[in-house]
Amino acid sequence: IHLIRQKRDLDFIDALKASLNEVKGGFAFLLLQKDRLIAALDPNGFRPLCIGQLKNKAYVVASETCALDMIGAKFVRDVEPGELIIIDKDGLHIDTYTDDTKLAVCSMEYIYFARPDSIIHGVNVHTARKRMGRLLAKEQPVDADIVIGVPNSSLSAASGFAEEAGLPYEMGLIKSQYVARTFIQPTQELRERGVKLKLSAVRGVVEGKKVAIIDDSIVRGTTSKQIVKLLKEAGAKEVHMRIASPPLRFPCFYGIDISTRAELIAADHSVQEICELIGADSLGFLSTESLIKAIDIPSGRKVENGGLTVAYFDGKYPTPLYDYEADYLASLKQQEERNFLR
């Protein structure tokens, strides 16, 4: 808003376009004016944004298609990177504020964040997660009696793993529906307490069994350690952890609350060291190549990594990274020099 206000010599749309070109990183904006709704997506499309239409022909914009389903809206299209969508009394108008675009959807949307019934750039999230589980079973086979998933975001991958491995798929963990996602809690103590409140093991299912437990990711290791402990306390003979994504070794700067490598257990530990730290009998991760293959965004465009951001796994970010503190200190120094010259 401040950037727009600075451009008093331009009309609103031109000022908005110029301002959007100054903003770096991931964003999905909705601006509501008296007579129109405006949507804009960053040049890489890090976050999903889609357009739907109600039966009365009114248009709606949402971050996931599952929101359209809830209100009976028909999916129209995804908002593409660098697009500016204007909705007014005359209908839907598609414009762009930049042509310098490159699709790089955040892979964590498919791994963890999005609801399984959502469709992002033509890919059903449940189907992608199930393929992750199947490829994980091929890459990281395990000698187990049963397969269980960590509810809820890992259940699709667990079913795919079980089918590919030819193992029974059981409900070995129960989740309380009244506890929020734990990795985004602000302190380690709250994260550990949240895991204990959120999950409980089903003794009648896991007791005496060699258990393959499928999870979508390991961030700090807090949840994984607690899950292994829960299962062993419930009588599991062995606990083999399989992760339906690669090791998270690098921070996210596009909207996920993981801003330093110090927060990531895989940043400074090998797979074997992580296995020992969480107390599992074995540990295996999906490869980055298989993750890209599992999601498989249909696209006629030439895109890197299948149109995905996988920087959290390989450290290759699709945009330049900025040291804002260094920039701020440099600007202060320049101001001091100008004051001195005056």
C-alpha cells in the first residue's frame, strides 16, 4: 500500500503494477475496492491461487480449490505467475504486471500444507502424495508387518507405500482434532507438549509388530522422536520411519516459518544420525527426483524441477536472496556520509 501511495502520478492499476514489480519473494494478494476485486500472484507462483465461479456467475478467488467446493463454485482457472486479475461488474479481466516469470510452486504445498482434496496446477494433492508413498516404498523398502501413517497429511502417502510394498495398512495412530499443527509452535516446549496432546498410539494394532511409520517430512525432529517413543511404549517390536519427502536441509524464505538452518535437524546431521536421535530402528527419505516425478505438474512450458521449488532440499533457490540487515546498515552509512557532506 505504501509503495502504491508513493506513485501519485500514476492511476491505481499502473501504480499497482509498478509496486508489484518492486516486491520480491512469494506473495498472493487480494485487494478489494469499492467496485472491483483485484488478485495478483508473484512471478514464480510460490503459493497457489485459483479462480472459481458461482451459479449466479459471480467470481471468487481462493488459495485452494477445496474452498471453491465448499461454497459450490466451479473451478475456472489457476492464477498464473505474474498475473493481475481484475473482477468487476463487467466480469473477469486477465492482465499481467510482468513477463519475467518462471513457475516454481512450493513443493511443501503438495507434501504438507494443502488439503488432499485440493487441485494445484492440475495435480490432485492426494494423488501426488500417494505417488510419493509408492516411490518411497521402491526407494526405501522395509521389513515390516504393518504400515501406518501419521495423521492427517501423511495418510495418502502411507496408503501408497502400503499398496506398493504389499503390506497391511493399519490405523496405528489416532489424532486429536483439537490440536493445531505442532511444527509452527513458537517454542520447543510447546511443540513437544503439542505432540503429546495431538497423537496417541493404538496398542492393539502395533503391539508386537514391526511397524513402518510414514510421515510427510522431518523439520526439527520433535514430532518424529515423540512418535517413535509413543509406538514403542505401546509395544511396537520395531519402528521404521519412512519420510515421503527429501531431508529438509535449507530454510524457506517464501512463507513457511523455517528461516534458519539451525532449526532443521537434517542441516547438520546425516540420515543415520537423525535415525539415532529420534530412536527409530531405521530411517529413509524420498529422493528429490522422485518427489518431482510424483507431483508431475502438467505444463507445456519449459520449467526447472517440474515447475516446483525444491530449494529446501538442494539449496538452489529460484530467486535471489537478499540480506536486508546488510542493506539497512549500508543505507544508514550512506545517510551518515550525505549528512557529513552537508
